[in-house]
Amino acid sequence: MKIIAYLYSDPLLEPPADSKVWGLEVDAVYQDLGGRQQLQQLLADCQNQGADYLLIRRLEELGNSIEEISDRLTQIEAMGVAIIATEQSYSSAQLQDAATSTKVRTDLLKLLQEINKEANSRRLRQGHARNRLKALPPPGKAPYGYRRGKDRYLLDRSTAPVVKDFFERFLIYGSLRGAVRYLEQKYGKKISVSTGRRWLTNPVYRGNLAYHNGEVLSDTHSR
């Protein structure tokens, strides 16, 4: 019996997978990071040398879209290789059993629908990750006092003095509520105490970028 395994990792979202993750001896492990060159080699080897089982963690490792995943499932299984997804309820070997084949196909359809929904979220996370690599601001409105430039935050000359005075007032007197009242008195700018607290802790006002995953990149926008 010949058992092979395939691992795929997206370097934008996760570290490389440990090739020893299977916890059992396999005849060959094919591993890709970003591209899928080794998957193509796996397909060629299955065609030329054959295999009994292919272990993968999740079906989405076989492609970037439902179409790619479905095509590769069909291609691999047509070569007589049974696919087992260890982190999902899928084993194509059960398709050979009349008692379980209907349920397996139904479960596969549901699984592919879930993967399709997750793909949109994954593409969004990939876009955010690419922004981090380029030190680009995250999507959304720029913080008060800044405006969005082509690839970084730029000072908004009309509102930046308000933020500057708020910080200076707080640093001099150490009173958050006092700094909030000062803005209203001097500029007619009303903010809540909680907003003032967010300003004080916002990395952007220290020249940094903050992302939804908690990562902070230092000194990334123009002043």
C-alpha cells in the first residue's frame, strides 16, 4: 500500500506546515508554499507511479477556488487514489461503499459550499497581509487628523492641529476629561471621553500603523 501526503501553506497567512504533521509513516510528502508546483509533481507521479491514498489536511489546499478543488479531486480520484482530508469529514474511499456514498457526496457538497464562503474571507485577509508587507494603511477611514494618501497616511492640515492640541493639553495637565473639554471650548470639537482615550492609545498618532490582527508597524506615514 502506497500512501502519499500533500501540504499547502499560504505564506501571507500562516507559517510553513510541519512535514511531520501526519504522525505516521508515509511514502512521500509533497509540500508547497504559496504556489502549487509540488502539487503538479504529485499529479504527475500519481499518473506514472500510482498511489493508494493521498492525505491532506483540508480540501482547500488543492486549489484557490471551488472549480480548481473540484477538478483536482476528480483528477486524483480518477487515477484510483483515495483522498482523505484529516481535518474534515471527507474520505473518497467511502464512495466505493453503496451504504455510505450518498452521505459522502452530500457532505462533500456542503463542505465545498463552506469552503466557497471561507474563500472570500481568505482573499480579504490576503489583501490585508499584502498591505502589511508594503506598509500600506489598512482599509477604512483614516483616523481624525489624517487623510489617506496613495500609499500612506498624510496629515490633514485642517484637523491635525486639533489632535495636536488635545495631546499637548493632556500631557501638560494629565487630565483626559480636561483635554476633551478644552477641544470643545477652543475648537467647538465635541468628542467623548472614550474617544479621547482611543486617541491616546491609537498607534497611528505615534506614526505607526495598526492592523486588525493586532500587529503594529512603526513609523509608516508622513507627518
